[in-house]
Amino acid sequence: MSVPALQKAIELVTKATEEDTAGRYDQALRLYDQAIEYFLHAIKYESQGDKQRNAIRDKVGQYLNRAEQIKTHLKDGKTQKKPVKDGKDDSDEDEDKKKFQDKLSGAIVMEKPNVKWTDIAGLEGAKEALKEAVILPIKFPQLFTGNRKPWQGILLFGPPGTGKSYIAKAVATEAGESTFFSISSSDLMSKWLGESEKLVKNLFALAREHKPSIIFIDEIDSLCSARSDNESESARRIKTEFMVQMQGVGLNNDGILVLGATNIPWILDSAIRRRFEKRIYIPLPDIHARKEMFRIDVGKNYNTLTDQDFKVLAERCEGYSGYDISILVKDALMQPVRRVQSATHFKHVSGPSPKDPNVIAHDLLTPCSPGDPHAIAMNWLDVPGDKLANPPLSMQDISRSLASVKPTVNNTDLDRLEAFKNDFGQDGQE
């Protein structure tokens, strides 16, 4: 077959469901029968894992039941304008709800990430908006009565690597007793017809059951891009369900914050964009934030860097994102290791003991040049594991890494993000 049987089966069952919904039961029955044949062919001949085979068998069972209901209906000669009930009772619906909520339960962050506001350099505007939306309503509910309500939708947008997901981790840590759902678009996507919308619906139902709740959706653009004539019916239904759940008539979303993050906000559907009441630009770090980031990333690693060194590094790294700086420091921390690997001579020195950094040892070995008067010809394989001195990170190490670690954000994307901020957002730095 030119088209895989499973793909063909899904296409047929999609059409069958559309005909079924429209009340054209003859066509629906014919398409269900064809789809079931293709599903069975896929189980038998196409390479599928046991888990996927079982999932297909479950679906085939459901479609067989539906086909039998339609056959009975047509055989009894009932009018085709009268809808055929799918035979589900309340217990079936409860079972479906439990199945979807079990699938989503893994998205609940049970263990706090231990990222605090103080771990985030700069971005005071973003932090203040999130405190207004999350922390204050929980601690002082009396402040948010009448028409004064906390924000229910906040969109974080900006270049990749600027800390949008990191801010979400801080929200999860600082939100106290709130339930934090961390969702990616893949968690809400399913190839089975109708399941994606049910996952979205059940996600919000679960959030309402566990209020106060925060739903964080990373890369929300892949889920809620602008609607077009070329998109599938399934993608359109997911967006519609998402919009209904975020701001639907008759739905009580008090105590629920939807926090979205994206690098390309301009592709979001305008109706989705409107539902995010606050749209906060997370820009590249300024010089003060970059200096603090170097300090945080170097952390407690043994180093000889001074405050002036951190200032110089911040000046030299304009255009670097927080992620770029972390990669730069990570590479620089490997420079002493590379010296150990390539060294042909070592010498005895004093320094922090490998077993206990608080104790100074006097018989350690460190790489040196062959011309050093105390040089001993040996390579790293000859050095005992507890005798190698931990070499400090130096400004020279970071300068060497700067030659190869470049920024990852280009000016074209920055211009588009700046334009989106001017049209629809606010600056997270201010």
C-alpha cells in the first residue's frame, strides 16, 4: 500500500465520525467498516509496539460498537433525522474522564523546583506581574474582591534562552500551596479523533478541582497558532476548546492562572492572544543582569575571578542570552580539565583537598609547562585520583571559551519581538 494502513484508517474514521455527527448514517457505517479493516491490517502487518497495538484494538472495539448501533438503527427503519445515541451512560463518561485525568496527572509538579525570585537576575517587571497574579491573591484574598481580580492569563515571550521556563519554575516554587501543571503541546496532542479536545477540557477540569492552580504551557505557539484554511479540522477544534476553557461562558476560572511561553508570539491566533491579559516581553539581559548571571553560573566553583572581571565579561557578552552565558561558563569550567588531559608534566602544589575542600593539602599535583623547575614528566593517567589539585577557574579560561561560544539569537528575531512588544506587550525588565 502506498499509504500506511494506520494512516488510512485514521483518515477514514475521521470522515466516518463527521458523517455520523451529520446524521448520514449509511455513509458513516460504510466508512466505519472500511476504517476497521485498515486498523486490523495495521495490527497484523505493520510494525507496531505492543502498547500501540493494544491502543488500536481498544479503538477498533469502540468503532465496532458504534457500527453495530448504527446497523440496529438502520435495520429498525428509524428516521435518519433522529440522532443515534452512542450508548454511553454516566459511568462511561466518568471512566473516560478518569482515563484522561490519569494521563494528565504526570503534568502536575509534585516536587517544587527550588528556584526562587532571587535566583532570577533582572526582569523585575515580569516578577511583579507574576506576584500580582499568583502570590498576592493566595496570601491576601481580601484584596481581590469585587471588580479587582487577579490576572488569569499571562504570556511570556522573548528570545530563546532568556529564562521564560526558569521564571515558571520560580512561580512553581513561590506559589506555596498552589497546584502547578507543567504542560507541553505534545501532552495535549493525540492522533485519535476527539481526544486532544478532551485532554484540554480535562486539563482545565483538573485545575478547577485542585484550585488554586497554575497551568504552564511551554511553546504555546505550537498549540495555538493562527487559524488558516489549510489547517486540519482537529487543530481547529483544539484551539476552539482551548479558547472556550480559558474564557468560556459559564466556566468559573477563579483561582486558575494560565501561564504561556513562546519565542515566536507573532504566530499566535489573535483570539488566543487576547485571552492572555498580560503579555510580558522577556528580553536579552542587560549589562547588570549579565554580570549577575556570570556570578550565579560560576557559583561556588573554585575560581580567581574578581568583581572587575565579572564587569568586563558582562560588557564583552552583549547580545548573549542567559542560556548562552550558562553554556559559556560551562565550557570555561572544562578548560582546566582539558589542561589536565593534555598535560605532559605536573608539579607539587598546596590547595583544597579533593576529599574535603575546607582542608588544605600540601602534596597535590597540578599541570605545568615542561620548563617549570619543579616539573615532573608524567600524564594524567599517572596521577593518583586523590592527588590531583582542583585548578581554579580563571579569566583566561573564560576568554578562551569566548572565542568559540557565540550568541544564539539573531537580530531579525529581536526586531520582530520588539515590534510585537510595542504593539501588544510590556517590557519585563521595567
